[in-house]
Amino acid sequence: MSLLKTPLLGLRADHFRHPLDLQATENLKQLPGFDMVIRNLLGPLAEQVFYLDNIASSVLVSEKQLPDLHRLLLEACRTLDLEPPQLYIRQHPAPNAYTFAMRGKRPFIVVHTSLVDLLTPEEIQAVIAHELGHLKCDHGVYLTLANILIQLASLGGLAQGLQAQLMEWVRCAEFTCDRAALLATQNPKVVASVLMKLSGGSPKLSAQLNLEAFLEQARAYDDISNDQLGAMLKQAMTEQLTHPVPVLRAREIDRWSCSQEYQALLQSRPVQSYEHSDTRGGWRNW
């Protein structure tokens, strides 16, 4: 894995935040009072619960424990100009990774062992950087808020329109964090390869997967929207899902890697993006 990556000193969340995430976050901030309630009341309890669970049931990565993974974390943090959170490795058969940060006291990332088994070191770093993107953008409060309100919706306590708004925000936030993964690895093929392996990879099949063929799937997915029926089907199948479909995420990162915005960031000349993308996607770990 190459160590010659451009450190993005002074990088701010809005330098790489996806335009749809930016707009959806602003809409979510209009919900009066919820932000402070989640941050000040639920936050301390959740932090303590998660901390105890991680310490008891996972392995804390450090310079003395799984040092190769620790180096991947530190390098990604240096590139993204972010203080390192705790990183835990947890035994689990489902490839996944997640993060939590409420008040900034004990931010952490958890990566499942099955995901480590599936990916190369550089791909693991992409996953770590994706989770760092949630921390960099302060998504934790709003993810928690979205999860709570979505649960209320399932009990009939939340308007359908508001539930759709929350799900849209969650999908948009994933696009932003994929950009963080690209900024950390500075290789779009690495990020797209992670998404491909999460779609249909296994330790036995990974070496046989074809990234270009996977990206062709994204074009086929786009073609479905060429008629009204296809567009309606995509909308109906994805409006309740929390993640964009993997092929769509791979296409997005491939496009952004060629953009003026991304190139300017690598040269420490951030510019504002106003591009638009389709967020109709599907649920996926990580």
C-alpha cells in the first residue's frame, strides 16, 4: 500500500460534503429541539453503554494491538485532518463497520472480523475512512435522531413525509462518507472495489471479481430510469432503504474522482460543488 498520500491540512466537512447531504442536513436541523435533546440527554448514556460493550466484547486497536490496523487508522486521520477515534475489531460473521460519536468524548469505530477477512489493507483503510467521514461531518447526532424517529414512525407516531425526509438524509450522508474514503485512499478503484466485494464478494471469490464489469452494472442501473415505469419502480423499491445501492455508490465515487472539486482538494484548493445525483439506492452494510 502506497504511503505517498496528500495530507489535506485544514480540511473541513463542507469541503467534500455531498450537495444532497448538505441540503438534507440543513432540512434536518429545522426540527426544533431534537438536536439538543439527543446530544445532551441520550448522548452520555449511549456513550457509556457502547464504551462498556466495546471494552468487554471487542479488541481495541493500538500500537501494541494489531499495529498494522492502527497504522491504517492513523494515516487516514492524518490525511483527513482528524483526531484519531478508538478503533475496535469485533468477531462477527456479517461484514460491516459502524461508528458512534455523540458529544465527542468517546468517538469510536467498530469493524467486523469478516470484513477484515474480505478486504485488502488499502480497502480496509477505505472502510475506516468512510467511518471517519461520519465523525468529520458530525453525523452521529443526526443518525441517532433519525433512528429514533424512524422507530416512532414504525409505531405510527411519525408522519410519512418526515420519515421519507429522514431516510433521504441517511442515504445522502453515505455519499459524503464515500468521498471521505476516496480522500483518504486517493484511489477511486479501492473505494469501488470495497463496494463490489460487499455486493458479491467472499474470501474465495474476491480475486476473481472484475471492477470494470461492476461499474458497467451502474450504467445498466441508470438506464432503468430512462422510462417512467423504471423510474417509479426504483423510487418504490428504495424509498425506505438506508443506503444507496452499491453500484450507484461506486458510480458516484468514480465520477467525483474526475471532478474539479476533488482535484482541487488534493491541491489544497477546495471549491464548492453543486452537482446533483440520484439517491435511490439499497440497504447495504457499511
